[in-house]
Amino acid sequence: MYLCICNAIREKDFRALAPVCAGTAEHIYAELGHQPQCRQCLDEAEEILDEFRCCAA
């Protein structure tokens, strides 16, 4: 499933970087070579990061 339609970022690609990339969703977008466009996906992206942060704690 796509997390970000504007940049064609798949959720699985975002999740693959979430455990190893510190910072915000925007940092992971940068690691993937993109930046948020319309920004509608950032809430869901931050929720995914929160899942990893909760599990790591």
C-alpha cells in the first residue's frame, strides 16, 4: 500500500527505515530521496514511527 501518493512511497519502504532512522517522518522521506509535497500523509507516517518507538521502549 502507498503511504505517500505524491512521492510514490510505499508503506513497506517507510517501515523498513523506521527502526534505523532517527527523527521525524520528514527525515525518513529525505532518506528515501523525497520531501513531503501535500503533507496529507505525514500524520499516518508519524503514527508508524510511534509504533516503532513504543516497541523499542
